Amino acid sequence: QVQLVESGGGLVQAGGSLRLSCAASGTIFSINAMAWYRQAPGKQRELVARISSGTGGSTNYADSVKGRFTIFRDNAKKTVYLQMNSLKPEDTAVYYCNTFDVQWGKDYWGQGTQVTVSS
């Protein structure tokens, strides 16, 4: 029943920006931590950013994106965002939204959205 749907990916030039969105349904969104992961071809899936539950949740980021990416959430809209600035070609990957649902005690994943950064 829990569903995560990503959007906002696309093709951008190096140095450009994108904002990814992840809309959640079937979950008590406000009590769940949310995260963005990414996976590039031939590479392991990696954690990009995470935000804790509640309003004004704490955040953490992969070293590779610190200072460039920002994760934030709108609990009223049941949506988590990833603002990506100063994009680099090495940011090219499929980006996935993730949550560990507290109510159901289970991990859930979105379908992914492609981000391609040209040099």
C-alpha cells in the first residue's frame, strides 16, 4: 500500500540545478525518516541524503554532495525533495526515494528518476 513516486529528473548541463520530488501515499508520512539514494551504472547504490521525521528534521549527506544538495520535506504534502545545485557529470545516476515505514516496519522504494549531467 505504501507508494513512493519520484519526479523531476532530466538532462542538465554541468553547473546546473534540478529539484527532485518524492510523493508518498499509504503511509503516516510525518513519522518516517526519508532518504534519497542513487545508483550509477556499474556502481553500488549509495545514500545521498537523509532527513529525520517530523518538522525541521535533522539531515545528513554523502560527502560527495555536501554543500551542493539539500534535502527537505513538506509533511502537509507528504513530499520529500532533493534540491541539487552545481551538478557535476559524476552525479549522473538513477535517483531513488526511500523510507523505512514505522507503521509497517518495512523499507519502501520509489521507481527511480534518471538524472543526467552533461559536461
